[in-house]
Amino acid sequence: MARLVVCLLLVFGVVQGRHEKYEGHQLYKVAGTSEKIAALEGHLDILSATPSARSQSGYLEALVRLSPEVRQQWLQYFDENSMPFSKIADNLAEILRDEDASIKTSRIAAKRSGRSISWDTYYNHDEINEYLDQLGEEYPDLVTVINAGLSYEGRQIKYVRISTTRFENQQKPVIIIDAAVHAREWVTPPVALYIIHQLVVAGADSALTNGIDWVIIPLANPDGYQFSIEEDRLWRKTRSRAHANSDACPGVDGNRNFDHYWGTNAASTNPCTITYEGPSAFSEPEIRVIRDVVLQQLSRASLYISLHSYGNMFLYAWGNNGTLPANGLILHLAGTIMATAIDELALEKADPYIVGNAANVLYFTTGTSRDWTRAVGIPLTYTLELPGYEYLFSVPPEYIEQIVTETWAGIAAGAHYVLSSS
């Protein structure tokens, strides 16, 4: 048994002592106007932002991490700027160690099950790619695995095309989904994999495979994802070193690297912030994979969803200025249909999903996939923020099955809306 545990830890990269950098770091919820919360983005690690009390427009709560070295100055700043705050965790390192222990247990149980993949644990980059290849071999008439290119550090980025007509029927709409653009959002790849499973293995709804072609990218940022597993659990960006000051501050925020009002937000120009936009739009090979998929399917693409965590939200354009696209009412309707389907299956303790314009629900952002895909012509595009419950960004493995199941219901509802509208 001890040998099995060691093997599983090595596979997932759980390294003893890797959380020491967060010893004594505390988590605070800070409330303020959207402008005040947005102003923190260039200085602090904002782990999430959600509407305060899920009601008051323009007023947000942000979860921020404060190290012992800067804690007092920021608490003073919050006081001076009338931003109420409360401490919700005393030692981040302890939270992360607890997460490791939970994953260790879930990996052992998953191994014993004998299944190639399950919905009660997390998997690394190689395991995810192996599963995609397995599906391609077992379902060659339905699944095509695309080796789209290499990440900055040389990892293969794969995605699947799911089609009963090999993408040759130009009358069928296309749905595009990506996951793990932000490395630390571990719960997003399982959702993408579960959608694939439902469409391919379970055959859950034949209308959705007969009538729609699908492109699903389960792991868009493999370098950052692996780094978050092996080195730094809170790593969010890519791992590129092709910009100024990259030795000290590597990586780019993939969801600020799209060519929509890129370079217009001063808070995203500093390489050392978590929202660094990169040296140029589409500078990241990982983001170019998403760009190329979208442009290849643009004539038929009807729905694009980027999976993120956490916050229980469907966010739509325009995030850079708060105005609505010409089809804003339809965006809201389709988002509400998906959110309602999820809420019907959600845990009682889960917050109801919010559907709305990204800038009005949260704050202004630039260079996002949601806005770029809408700008180039996909009619329905969303950032989907999955649940975190009281565990916030660190969702225990035992909640994965709940999240993937309810989210599939929402995606399926959105797909049926696409079918009815096409």
C-alpha cells in the first residue's frame, strides 16, 4: 500500500513541502465598488470576485491573499478606502496541505476502481491526453483527436472534435468549449472531460451529436496546470519567458491575451501581476490554439464557453466597457436557460447562478476570450464560472461529480437552444 501511495503522489506531482511559500498567508474577503476591487487587481492576488450579497449592483466581494509582509499595509488601505473586510482563513498553507491529503485519498480510490478516468479525483496533463487518445481509438467514427501544437515548454495540446459527419456537414452548428486557461482552476478539466464522456461514451443525448459538431479543449494551459500541481498551487498564468522581466515574472494571463481591446488596460501591463496580458495579443502558443480553432470553425460556430472557477456565473460581452452586443437579450436568454438547468440540480448550499454582462456583474476586463469570440462573430459566447462552495478555489475531489453532472445539464440545455435556433 505504501508503494502505491508513493506512485500516485509522483503521478500527480504532490510534493511534500511545496506549500511552504504560503505559510502564514491569510485569506480575506474584501467588499467595495467594482472600481475599488478592479484597482486591487494590479497589486494583489484576487482569487475570485463575486457580487456582494448577490444583489447590489456594482458592489463586489473579492477573495484576496495577504502575505505576512504586506498584510498590515493592505488592511490599513482597506480601512482608509471604506472597504469592509473579514478574515476567512488564517493559514493558506494548511488549506493546501488538506487539499493534498484529500487528493491522495481520491487517487487511491480511483486507481482501485480500474477505470481509465473517474469523476472523483484530479488528473495530470499526461493522463488527460492519454484518455483523449483512448477515446479516439475506441470511437473512431465519432471522435477525432487533434494534436494542435506544443505549449511554450513543449507539452502537447490536444483537443477533440466530436462529429457523426466528420465535420463535413456544413449545415450543422459547432459548439466550442475550453478549460484550464487559468492553471489553478483544477475543477474545469473534469467538466470538459465529462461533456466529452456524455457525448461519446454515455451517448446521453443523440440529438446533440447528430445535430451539432463539438470542439472541446480540456486542458488549454498544460504548462501552468502542471506547474500548479508540482510547484505552486496558486499559479494562474502560462509559463512563457518571451517578455521583458520574464526571468523574475514568467507567464501570461491567457484570458487577457486575446486581441480584443488588448493593451488598453494599464493594470494588465505589468509582467509581475497575475493578469499580465503579454507582450502582444496572441503571444502565447496556448492561446493561439484556441484562436485557430475558433477561426477554423467560425462560419458554423454558434456557442463558445470558456470554463473557469469559481463564482457561479455566466458572463457575456462586452467586458471592456459594460455595453451590450446587438444580441444582448439573446445572450442573456441563452445564459439563463443554461443557468436554470444547472440550478435545478445544484446542491442546496450552492449560490444560484448569476447571468449578466461581465463588466456590470464584476468589473472591466480586456483581452478576454469571451469578448474576442463575440467580436469575431460567434453569436453566443460566455465565461462560465463554476461553483466553489465554501472551499472557494480549492474544490475537494468529492464534489467533482456533482459539479460535472450539473454543468453538463446546463451545457446540454444550451446545446438544445442552439439546435432550436439553427
